[in-house]
Amino acid sequence: MKLEQQTILLISPEKWGTNKVSKHHYAEALAKAGNTVYFINPPDQELPVPVVVHPTQHRHLSVVDYKNKYRGLHKMPAALAARYIKKQLDIIANHLQCTPTVVWNFDPSRFFNLKRVSTKKILHIVDLNQQFNLKQACNTADVVLGVNQPICEMLAQYAPAHLIPHGYRAPLTLPHITIPGKAATIKVGYVGNLLMQYLDWPPLLRVVERHPHVDFIFIGPYETSNLAQGNAQEAHIAQLKQLPNAHLTGAVDAAMISGYLQQMHLLLLSYSSKEEHVKYVASTHKLLEYFASGVPIIANYTEAYKDRPDLLTMAPKGATIEALFEQHINKLDAFSQEDREARIAFAQHNTYEHQLQAIAALLA
């Protein structure tokens, strides 16, 4: 099946907004390929009408808000849940005046039983915490996709699961960005949602505090956004803000991130090193953007890249990034040009366009 000229309902657990992760990038890549894409936000029970449609800057991509008419579906018998899920999708499709040819589901907590849906159905799990109703979701999808090995192993309990790694969204142009901090200092970058629960804050804060001669640029939201509600990390973020060499940009449009990364001397990944958390951070979307910059990377143990020392310099399982950072921060010239080229090549081989070709082959 070609993923061209299709009408796609893409169901996301995260709202459309400034901050974009894989669901948003897939929507944009599908629209760019000539599909008509409707990005279905999580339900909004405060809507005055059943469905509201918002245009985006992409000609073939719209964002859809809807009021959930049928609640408590996970408590119902499977046959009844399937009927009401189909009814909810019909309400959305009828309002859109479209006949979907693909339902692309990133959120098994809502549309988990698609047995009555006659279009092509994709279950695509990119976050290990999306462990909702997986048996029904897998058994009623035509294709089941996982972004890393732990997720695929989890899904394979119920149906054959195909590994499709995270994708990379190549910018059309390299934007010009003015980097905060002192002009002559070393720049170390971190990209991501600072409200993310698996961040390893203590070593990260110590690294920043112990290197006042280095500017640390944190690119991403640290307040409520389309990716996170509330602020469980408020105390850590307050500590970070007090450090004079820490610079927080807040939310940045995805198209601008490459402009920041290209000006860094080193990039960081600092997730929890606890054994029970390793599978939750086995791979991360931001690494593809890191790789594309070519800039060296210091990271916690990351299962998906344990055999690729050319791509990132990784702490042993159970260790933090502190020792690695101390080892390399004053020897940045030791990182090789060959490894820089390997990182860039890896990202270019894993663009969203490339991943769509692999998924289309599975739908054939």
C-alpha cells in the first residue's frame, strides 16, 4: 500500500502545539507526501460542539479537537467497546466529511479496539508508558509497530511487532540562532521537555554547577505545554535557573532546533540510570536530531545504541553522565571527524520519509 493520496486519521496522546515529537513529525511527513492528514488531539470535554477542526501551516494537515461521547470503554466487553469506538470515529469522520483509508493509532488508551473499522489500521507505540489495552489494540490492528526493542517485545506477546526506529525531520534550511551566554565559552546543549519524569536531575545539576566556565543551553519547555501538564520538576528547574551558566530557552519551534544544535560543542542526554527505568529510555527521539548535527554526545546508558560507540559516548549501565563529562569536556578535540560523519549519515538514513517507505511495505 502506498502512503500517498490517503485520508489518514492520526490519533495522538499528545496535543498539537509548538513542541513536536514523533507523532507530530509523522503527521507532517504524511501530509508532505500528499496525504490528507487529520491529527486527532486527546478529547476535550469542554468543547461546546462535538468536533472542531483547526488548519495548520501545512496544506494537507488539520488538527481535530473532539468531545468524547462514549466513556468507560475499557470497562466494557470487547464487542461493545469496538462498537462505540467505531461510532466515535464515525462522528469525527462525518464532521470532517471524509472517508478515512488509514487509522494510525499512537494512543491505545482511547481507540484500542478497531475491529469494526474497515480501513487499514496501524498501532504505533513510541512510548513504553503507553501500556493500555494492548491485547485488544494489537489484535485489531493490521500492522503493529514499535520504536525500540523493549516495546516490540512487549507488543509481541499479542501480535507480530515490527521495529521502526525513531525518525529524523530534516530542516529545509538551517535557521540563524543567537546562542545565549558568553561568546568565547564552550557551549553544551540539551534538547527536550524538562518536565519529563525520567530526567536524572542530581548529576545534571552537579555537572552544570561544577563547570562555571561552560555555558549550558537547555532547549525545550519547562512549563506546562502541549507535551506535559503540571510541573512535578519545579524544584529542580528552580535550582537550574539559579545557576548563572544555565540558559533555558523554553519551548522552541521544531524547525529552529537545528540552528541551536549546530552551534554546540557537546550535547547531553541525562536520563535515570535506575535498572527499572532503563527500558523506558531505551531510545529517545531527540537523539536523531543530535546525530544530524554531527556534534559529539555524552549520554546515559541507552539500550538501542549500546553497540554504536561511534554515535554517542555512553555511560555504563547504572552510571550517571558525570564521570564521562569530566573526562571529555576539556578534550573536545579528541572526538573524531569520522564519528561526526557517522552520526550525520545515521540520521539521514532514518528520516521520516525513509520510515514511511518501510511502513508502506508492511501495509502491502
